[in-house]
Amino acid sequence: MIEASGLSKRFGTIEAVREVSFRAADGEITGVLGPNGAGKSTTLRMIYGVLTPDGGSACIDGIDIRGETSAARGRLGVLPHAPGLYGNLTARENIEYFGALHGLPKERIRARAAELGHALGMDGFIDRRAKGFSQGQRIKVAVARALIHDPSNLVLDEPTNGLDVMAIRNLREILRDLKSQGRCILFSSHVMQEVATLCDRVVILGQGRVLADGPLETVRTRLGATTLEEAFLKVLGEAGAL
Amino acid sequence: MRALLTVFCKEFVENLRDRRTLFSALLFGPLFGPILFGAMVSRMLNQSVLESDEPLRVTVSGGEHAPNLVRFLTSQGVNLVFTSWSESDARAAVKRGSAAVVLIVPREFGPRFTAALPAPVFLVADSSDSQTRKSADRLRALVAAYGSGIAQLRSQIRGVSPLLAVPIAVNDIDVTTPTGRAVVVLGFMTYFVLFSVLMGGLYLAIDSTAGERERGSLEALLSLPVARSALVGGKLIATCAYMCLSLAINLAAFVVVFQFVPLERLGMSANVSVLTALEFFAICLPFVPLGAALMMLVASFTRSYREAQTYLTSVLLVPTLPIAFASIYSLKAHSALMLVPSLSQHLLMTSVLKDEPIAPLDLALSAASALGLAILLIAATARHWRRETMLG
């Protein structure tokens, strides 16, 4: 479970995130939706602990994320906005490196990397160096890397960026699969369709604030909209965020 | 501690697979110095040995006015070419380069010589050319020797002791040992050694900081439950490992190169044996973490590979500054100077080359100052890695 309560962050004079609170439950996919510059990445970065909030806190399974070696980090898998790989390492080595940094025992890392490689359909390239990988292959490796320690929570920042249709479908399958395993999945997107097809719950951000939050259908009907897109535009319009 | 080791292993292996790192750290960096140096020194030495062996070639104009001088020069093994150039002809020939040194004996030489008045000769040469300047110097010395012989004879004939004309006898006592003389030539070898130390870690320092940010792997790394100091430590030790490798290759290459440099032909002996190499290694070892920390700190502030490269190129020049100062002011090893990193390494290595004894205190001060500064820089780097701005 991921919980944000009153998260605030300013960069200089710009208030990037203001009092953002929401909860992403286990066994659900929660989508953070918002236009560019709404504060999605900043919010997620505070949740996975690379930015320190000016106010509020983020908890993973009830544990505060702050601190370099917080136990909360061990319960969280992260796919940042730019999920870069080490080009001179193979996909497997990239994945195993993160396992080792999580402090897992060697045999466990090896077994888990093989398992993930198979589950994510990486058998064809898992022992190739990551240098020439396609964007789809990269994302798969980055997802596997984020899951190496079998975390119960997963945060993904715009994971479908730069993926082709097949790769997006593939990723959707993977996320649904993870959800059915009872994990808590939080991902951000500015693509409406992504959120509509995948999420159980939606948090709409605009100008650094939560404009709407709740199960997909509830948000839509509450706003009297027929589609999520309509609801999205409506709520942003009301907030003057368009 | 385990995380630190994990980071170290990964950085070490990853860079071992990178052609750019391998080339700069283990090939170009360490071998550039010894090869360039060996080629330069042996060329320099060959040249000066050849010059003193080669007969002096002089073009003489108006030789018939001073037959005895001509005979003297010939007896001294000078190759004479006779012409009847005017002064302007001689100038033109020297400028063109068709004659190196021209000796002009004017018509009035004979009468003035007979009258025991200073008899003029003209020596035409281009002093901006180091080759012909040496030839001109040699010719001038020969003519002066002939002149002083004549002077002695003249005073003897007049019943005056020729010693009266020599009121002071200057005796040169040169205390330079053969090794000491070589040190002048080997002076900047120490810079190549320090250069190879830095080159060894340059690309790793960039790749593990600015490179990590540029390729987008940094953010995922920073989200892990690993202390930032462990990340910095692992990367730093990997950088140090490459620097040590580069230093070892560099010193081995120097030992090999000096087997082939004909220093002994000039009566010099270069003290570059395997033992010297080991001493150099020990002297430079404390400089390794300092260089690594300096490069990592600078690279951590840059946003891209290219930017880091630009800044670190100037860092490579940092150790030259104290060494340049040392040679301008011809500084000698002194305890206070041991507190200046890179200068202290330079001075200690020079002492080893000169076969001078090294005070253990100096060695300790040199190591302590380098390591002390290294610790400060490492702490600054770790602090920067804890900041949010590290994300870029």
C-alpha cells in the first residue's frame, strides 16, 4: 500500500506539488493522471524517496520512505521516468546488480532473474548487452530490475512513453498480472486511454493539486461525464488548469 | 559494506568492457608518456653526441690573408671550404642556409697582424638556429685558442712572461653526478607519471557519475535502500583501481623504455630500475584517491558526459602547476613543500631519480597531505550525492 499525505514541494518560487494526498491499495492499479507539468513526476519522486518533501510524508506499507536506507525502499520497486540501463552489462547483469544492491542472497537473485526473464518474455535477449536494445526491451529489463526483490509495491513513471502498440499491450498484460498477484501498482500517465483501460482507481492532478480521486467509474459519474476524457477535461476546466 | 563491494565490482567489470575506458586508462594514458619521452630523449641525446663527434664545417672567405690561421684550423680537424665571398654574399648564404658558418678574413688582417694590432675576422652565423649556433661557438673557441697562442709567443719574444696576461685562473668544479645531470633531462618524467595516474581514472569517474545521470540509470539507483556513501565509495574505489593499473603499466613501460635510451653515452646513468618503479608506485599511491575524489567531485556536478570531459581535461592540468612552479623556482625537496600534493610526489620521485636519501618524515607528510585532502573531497562528493540536485 502506498500512501501520500499532504505532500508538498516547491522549487524556488514554483509550487510544484501542493498538499497532495491519496492512497493506492494492494491488488489495485492506481493511475496518476495529469497534463504535462501537473506535478506527477515530482509526486512520484517524493513517494520513491529521491526528493524530500517540503511538507507531508509518503509511506510504503505504513513505513516512511525518508532516509537513504529506509525499510520502505525494500518494499518498493521503481521504474523512473528515464529507466536507463548499463549498456556494457547484459540484461541479466543489469537485473542482478539491483538484486545485489537490495542485499538479496546470490542464489535467490539468480533464480529470481531467471524467473522474471521468463515471465516478461526476455528469453531472447536476456544475455545480450543492453547497448542496442529497443525501447520495449529496455522497459522490460527496467521492470524486471524493479521487481527483482519481489516488492509488494511498484511505482512506474510514464512507463508507456516511447513504446509501440505491441509493447504497450505487452506491458499492460504484465501490470495486470502483477495486480492479480496482489501487488499495489501506482503509475503516472498523460495518456487518457492508458489510464482508462488499465486502472481501478484514478488520481487526477492539475497545477500540483489533487483535483479528483476515486474509483474510475465513481469519478466519471460524479462529474456527470460519459468518458474519462470528458471527466478529465471537466475537472481541469473547473480548476482553471487548462 | 556489501553494497559498496557490489558497486565496485559492477563498475570495474562494466568499464573493463568499455573500449573507450580501456584505451584511455590502460593504453593511451600510461603508454603515451614513456613512448614520447623515450623517443624524445634518445633523439636529443643522439643529436648532441653526434654533434660533438662530427667535424666542424666552415666556409672561409679570404683565407689567403691568414694562411697560418687556416693551417691551425685544418690541424684541428675543421673541414674548410674556400670561397671569395664578400660580406653580403656570406650573409645571404647563411640566410639561405647554403652555408652554416662563414669566416671572413679581410684584406687588412695581414698588415694589422704584422703590426701586432688586433686583426679582425668576421664570423657570420644565424644564432637563432641552435645547430649553427653550436658550430659558431666551436669555431669562436678555436680562433680564440689560436689567438691566445699567438699572444703568448709575442710576450715571450718581448721578454714578458705570458703568465702576466693570465691574472686569474678559473677552475670549474662540476659537482653534478652523472645521475644528477640526467635529472635535468628526466625532469618532466614525473609529470607523465602523475598524468597516467589521472588518465587511468578519468573515464570511470565520468561514466560512474555524469554518465550514470546521462543514461538515466541514476534515479533508479538512488531509489534503492543503499547509503549514498556506499555508492560513492564503490565508484571511487573502482576508479582508484583503474588508476593503480594505469600507474603500474606506466611505470613498467618507463622501466622498459629506459633500457633502450642511450643515456650512458653522455656519461649519465638513469636510475630507473624495477626498484625505482616500486618506489615511484609507493610515492604516488596516496595521490590516487586524491585524484579520484577530485575527478568524481567535479564530474558529479556536471550534467553530461561531454560537460564532464571538458571540465576534467582542465583537472588533468592541475598537477602540472606545482611542478611548473618547482622548475621555475628550482625548488628542492623541503618538508614544507611536502604538504602540496603533486608537488610533493614530483619532488620525492626526483629525489629517487637522483639517488638522494628521502627523509621518512617527508614521505609521511606527502602521503598524509594527499590522503587528508582526499578525505575532504570524498566527504564533499558524498554530501553532494545526498542532495536532490544530484538528480539533475
